[in-house]
Amino acid sequence: MIPIDAFRESVTTIGGRTLAWLEWGGERPEPPVVCLHGAMGGSHVWDQMAARLAGDHRVIVPDLRGHGDSDWASPPAYGLRDYRADLEALLERLEVKRYSLVAHSLGALVALMTAGANPDAVRKLVVVDIAAKPPMGQIEHLREVGERGHRVLPDYESTVEAARTFLPEVDGESVSWMVPYLFKRAPGGHVPKWDPATLVGLERWNVEPWLARIRCPVLIVRGSASSMLSETEAEAMAERIDASRLVTIAGTGHQVMMQAPEAFGEAVECFLREGESESEAG
């Protein structure tokens, strides 16, 4: 595995707004892997996984609009289609015509929609811990966490504590690594980098109509103790997507890739390697 800080930072302008993204690895003959983060997150939640994949893949990891170092949308525009449009514009700018998607939570919904809309472009898809139509109880919980967490944090200790709230059950070293990437300076201390307006309209998170259009192999990854994706919901989603299968990672909740990086990484690497001997276009 290459060092965790071996990423390259880039920005581009899409629709008049800055979109920030990280890149790992170099030019590779096979399609790159694109990783998408969840709500209230940022590109750096994928650092461990990207470093692991970068030995064999080019890895592209954007900050979704309103998150990380990407601009906030004004007026607010944070629908799934908005995120998808940014992703497609970025990949077009990078001249990427075929790619795999590894995506968590909100990012996984964007990835499912993208795979349904572009069935010939997406080689493989990994959906991490989200239902195609999250129940309202889960949506309300997510909104409450966000509304409670988006405040001025006066000192380092309170900032770290807020990071632990956003990343429950993630080890202390990983949380400390994430702090400078999740928060920015503000009068009186620090605030989360994500726009509070991203939490408006969460009840419209629904990609069920797109599932039947997906043609690539799909790996659904669920945390065994997840509060966002039940076993029943995961199995139902797998049944609706052709060429899909479900993997449950023991001892994890919603932040599967950060809570069990080895088990998660092995599952994803094995999935991405399948069929590598076949010729790949792009």
C-alpha cells in the first residue's frame, strides 16, 4: 500500500463553482476507480481505501458540492441529480469514459443513479451501507445529527469530539487524521466544512426507479450493526439489481470502510479484480 498522504489535490470549475478532488496512482490501462463520500463527509474518508487501491488503479475522489473543499451551491441545489451532474461533468473534463464506482451512503445513491443513467460507462459498482430508498426514520436521524453538529466549535477538544460524533466507532487515529479535512476556521473557532443546506430535502433520497437499468456487476456492502441499512433492505435491493451480491462486514456500523478497513478493502479488491483478464475498453 502506498502512503496515506500520497494523494494529489486538484480543483476544477463546473457550473461556475469550484469542485475539489483528489487523485491517487498514475495512468493505468484499466478504467479508474471513483470513490464518493456520504453526507456531512468529504473525500478524505476514502484515504485508507484509496491508498490501498492506488497500487493497481488510478483513483479519483471528489468532494461533492457543498462538502469538503468544493464550493457551496448558492442558491442551494443539493439533489441527487445535482451531485450526479457534477460527477459526470468532472469525468468528462478528465476524459474518463469508463470507470468503477465505490460509494458510501449519499454517495452510493448518486452512484446507483449514475450507473442506471450510464450503463455502458460504469464497469463495476460498490454500494456501501445505504438503502435505495432510506426510511424516513433514518432520514430524520441523519438530519438531527447534522443540525446538532453544525455549530461553532471553540477549541480543538470540542472539534475532535464533533468528529467522533460524525464518525462513531472509528478508531482515534483515523478520527484525528480526519479533523483538519472535516472542519474549517470560523469566527470563534471552527465549523464543519459541509453546507447545512445539504440536509434540506433528504426525504427525496430515492433511487429505486434506477435499479432496473443497472447492467454492471454490483457489490452491496453492509455493516452488521448498521443503523442505515437493515439486512432485509439490503437483500431486497440485491434482488432488484441483476448481477449483484451482498457482503456483510462483522463488527461495523454505518462507517464500514473506516471501522474495518482490512475486511472492507479485501472485499472490494477481490470484487474489482474479478474479470480483469477480460479486455477492457477505455
